[in-house]
Amino acid sequence: MRRSRPAKEQSLQVFSNMISNKVHNGFTLEERNDEFLFAVLSKGGKVVNHGLNFIIFCLTLGLWSFAWLYLTFEASKQRKVLVAIDEDGFPFEEKCLVA
């Protein structure tokens, strides 16, 4: 059974709710287009305190290096998300690659 297409006003309301939920979760709105119903949001990476990590590295005799490397390269990356309404009027969200 095929789903019916939502109304334009309902799609715009769902779109706005998706954006406000993302902003509430710490994302920043970079671009929004209400004509084509898409938005790009970003969330900055975490700042790594290298001084504290070095102290923990020394106290654990180097075992902390794995966690420190993860924090440095993965947790500090910026994340971007595309939030949009497809041509059938249904919302979706997609992670974007950051160069």
C-alpha cells in the first residue's frame, strides 16, 4: 500500500521541527532554503585538552595514547548534516562529508 503525499504546509512544519530539533542538539544552521525545503547544519568538533591528555598518558605509562589519538583525530572532526524533504514530501536526513 502506498503512502499518501503530505500537504505542503505539513511538510514545511515537519521540516521546521527537524531543524529546530537539530539546533536544540547543538547544531548550527549554515544554510536554509524554504523553497526547495533543505537545510545544511554543522556541529563543531570537540576541543582536545592536550596538556591534560599528556598527564594521563604519563600516569598510565602510555596506555592512554589510544584514547588520546581517537580524541585528536575522530572526536574533534566537524560534522555536517543535510536535512530535507524529498519530492514525495517525506523528510530525510543525510550526513555530509567534510573535506
